[in-house]
Amino acid sequence: MLSVILLPGLACDPELFQQQVPALTDAGARVHISDVHRRFATLPQMAAALLAEQPGPHVLVGASMGGMLAMELHRQAPQRVRALGLLGTTARPDTPELIKLRTQACELFAKGRMDEVLRANVLFAFHPTRAREAGLVERYLAMIGRAGAQQLIAQNRAVMARVDSRPHLGAINCPVLVACGEADQLTTPEHAREMAALMPHAQLDIVPGAGHMLTMEQPQRVNTLLLNWLRSLGG
């Protein structure tokens, strides 16, 4: 039985993988959703804690910030990583411009203007055709709202402090699935193609009809991708 650890994105919780968990479990995987991003201040600390808490080799599937964490886990203990699923993420560090935007957002979170910032971010988080779906958007906003301002600030700081993972990608010899929404404006298809090109055993898929939140926007397509990929691993 394959052990699959799901790594949520920034300020996300199990809602992000709501429709992936049943599919993976029904396929025979043992699934654990990590919460180390809520309990530790930096990506290296999160990775070290997860390695201590979850012995054995794992398939890591990370979305956005979770993908950054997955790459950090591989840096710390490549022998503990059976395979990597990198969904809507990037190996690049934040640019100075993006750090400025995140810092400004954190200032607004601290002032109690979280809802204002999150609603403005919807257009960047979703495919244009999905950003108008009230039910989907409200699920997303409720999930991020559960994290609260302090978690949003802390996790943004962790992301801003991350290293450039691109020099490490060539050393990732395990199977890798790289998936990105076709309209992802935050971690674009260009970033996904760059990662896939740098890893020797990477499979790339650009998901139609999805933006950054591809597990919520196109759950069945993502499930099919994950299940076919897991079968290719022998699981």
C-alpha cells in the first residue's frame, strides 16, 4: 500500500483535497493530510517536523506552498520520498515585486482587512470561467477564512523566505508529476514547464479549465491524473 501525504497550499486545509482523498483511498492508498504548515514558521522546519512525525517512504503531493514544502522535504531526505506530485507550484523564489505585494497584504491582514484582500485575490486564484461560480468561490473564501489573519501572515512570511529550488531539481531522481492549471496566474504554466524540464523523471500536465486552485476547479481531471500516475508507480 502506498503512503500518500497531501500537503495543502498557503492557508489551506483538508477542504483543498476534499475530492481527492476518497479517490485515493478507494484506489488503496493510505492518505494523510499534513498540517505542519500551520505549526511551524519556515519551510525547513515544516519539513523536518513532518519527517519526524511520519516515518517511512511516502508519495508527497503538494499544492502551491505544499509543492514548495515537498521540494524541501526531498532536499532534506531524498531517501524518504517515493515520488513527488507538484500541483500549481513553482521552484522559483519570490521576486522583489512579489515580496512587496505579500508584505502589503500582510499589513492589511494585520489591520483586519482580510476579507477585502481575499475577495480581490479570487480573480487570480481561479480560471475566469470558475471565478463566477458562487459556490466554489465561497468554499475557497471559507477555507482561507478558517486559517485567520495570523496564519496568513505567518505562512506568507514562510513562502517569502524560501530558497530557489531550481538548482536542486536535477538531483530529484524519483518519479514526479507536475500539473498546472492552464490559466494559473500565480504559478504559471511557464513555471511548471521549467520544473518539468529540469527533473529527469517528470511528467507534465497542463489542466484545461483550471487556474491556481486546480484540485477544486477540476477535481475529476486531477483525480484521473493522480490515479494514473500512482498506478505507474506500482500502487
